[in-house]
Amino acid sequence: MSTCDLTPTEQSSHTPGPWMAAASASSIVGWPVVGPRGRAVASVHCVRGDTPEGKLINAEAGANARLIAAAPNMAAALKRALSWLSSYPGGNAEGAYMDAVNALKKAGCYE
């Protein structure tokens, strides 16, 4: 069963990090993001062309790929911050605690 076949009630964990965005886009797969052993975890669409608009779209695609590649690190950092916030007196910090919980839930990383 692929992860695309999962029903909403089934749980799956993400590919373990580290993830890396490729140094440049490929005309075949877009801007790839790979996990350990070079296995693709995502590909960000980009356009071909040397026009100013094409260059801007490709620069944005590269930034999006790097953001996706940072996801496992950000989830781990958010979990550490959540742990610290929960032990701190008044640890809600005006909603920051629930923002962190909700972000981790959205990513499927909240136990």
C-alpha cells in the first residue's frame, strides 16, 4: 500500500530526515527534495525558460524546496520548544503553545 492509498483514519510517519533540496531544478522532475539514500520525498514544480518571470518562478520554487527540506528539522525543533513551554509556568505564552500543537498536528507529528 502506498501512502497515497491511506484513509484519513490510518497513520503513517514521514520519511526520516535529513532531507535535502537539490542544488538546481531538473527539467524532468522539477525541484527535487530527497531524503536519506537519495529517495525522493517531494518535487516542487518549476518552469523552463530564461524570461524574467521564469527566473522568478524558479527562484521561488527553489525556496519552496528548501522550506520543504527543512520540515523534519523544524518539526523536531518545534517538539523541543513545546516540551519546554509545557514545563514553564504560564507556558501557554499567549497561544504559542497551541499554535505549536496545531502545526505539529497538521504535519501528523503530534503524539
